Amino acid sequence: MIERDISMQMSQSGTYGIKKEHHDYFEEENEMRLRDRVAIVTGSGSGLGKAMAFALSRKGTKIVINDIESQFIEEVVSQIRDTGGIALGVICDVSKPTEVQAMVNSCLKEFGQIDILVNNAGGCAEDIGDRFLEEGLPHEKWQRMMEVNLNGTIHCTMAVMPHMIRRKYGKIINISSQAGRFGSELAGPCYAAAKAGQLGFTRQMAIELGPYGINVNAITPGLMISGPRVDSMWLARSEEARQEKLNKIPLRRLGTAEEAASVVVFLASEESSYITGATIDVNGGRFMC
């Protein structure tokens, strides 16, 4: 009876009681639901960050593209502008608070506001596989990973926080990793420690900033087809080793950068307005196993 009633509602009204003309309107609104929002996406010159910047831009967001390499920034900014988007490129090393503050100041000068911060900059650098155990990792190498992955997230959050508190609005999205949840498929312990630190920071900042209308969430991507570096690391494994990894993923495949980006768009939108302090796994079900 319930199924019949729902079916009748859909046939008469469009979708579950929403009249078709209203449904079409919502669909149109949904396509540009982040129109006039402003986002800083760190590490967006390539890989996951680039996909996230494009995904937000397609929804109408004005984007600050950040990287430490000017050529990557120029390329992404140009591509966004070519598709009708609005983008500003800023060279910044997120491990350096003065550079982070300068990036935030540039964004405010250009756009007048910051609505969304995506803390994506990071990487495992040379903390790969068993190297930590076999050779040890020099202090400056693992310290650099902490500085970029964890401290960079803290620096950027602190820099946008006063502005978001004044406006009583903000969306902060921290890009951690499955390494911070249950260990890494490709990287080592220092990277895992930094990414786990991001998750603790996410939860505590959600508590601290919630009263000001600021949502703080994280996503933990699994193995992703996200760029030449990760792709080469994956392809360097034997076919048997790759298949063994895939067999541990319920969906039996790697994820794509676009799939992670779609979750960022959701967390940046009002559709996630009652979600804060959450960590969303984007890993094909790997965390269940």
C-alpha cells in the first residue's frame, strides 16, 4: 500500500509530492547552489585539490587556487576562467603562517569574503612504504610532512577564523586520509600520524566554532586516481599486488578525484548545514573491512 501511494505521488506530482515545476526549479538552483560563495582550496594546483576547485567552480564558487608552484596555479586559473569561472591564484607555502595570512588577505582584498576553506595541501613526500623502518627518515623529512599536512591545516584555519566568526558563517573542510583512520596503503607512519592529527583537530574545532555557525568536517579519501605521482606509485606494484589491494575494497576499484570532490561540494553547501565534526570516508567501503 505504501509503495502504491508513493508511486501515485510520483506520477501525479513529479518526485515524492514535489510538483514538477518546483522540482525543475530546485534542480536549477542546485546546479549553482554555491553561487557567489568564495573558497580557498589549498594545494589545488594538481591532483585532488584541482578536482575540488573545479567542482566548486562549476557550482558558482569563486576560487582561490593555491600551490607552491606558479606554473600549476597559472594553468588551473586559466582553465577555470576559460569555462566561465572566477579564480585568483596565490603562491603560498601553508607551513608558513605569514604566507598563509598573506593569502587570506589577498582573498579578502579581491573578493571581500571567505565562505569556504578546503585544507587539502599535503602529501607523503618520502615517507613511503617500509622506508621508515628500513632506513629511518631524517628529522627534516618527517618534520616537513607534519608542517604541511597538520600544521598547514592549523595555520589556514586560524587565518580564516576571525573573519568567519565575525560573519557567523563558514565551512571548513579538512582533507585527511584513510591513513589517519587505519593505516596507509602507500605511505608510512609519519604521514599517518599527521593525517590522524587532522581528524582530532577537525573534531575539536567543530566544538569550538559551532556556536558561531561554522561547520568543520573532514573527508578521508582512500586510494584515489588523483594524479601522475600516485598513479605511478600504484602502477609500480605488480598486477598481483594491485589485485590484492583491490580485493580488500568492497567496490573492487580505486576511487577518482571527482568522487572525492563531490563530497567536498556537499560539505560546502547548505545541504550539509547540520553536519559538523564528522569524518566522511570516501574509500569504496575499505574502512569496513
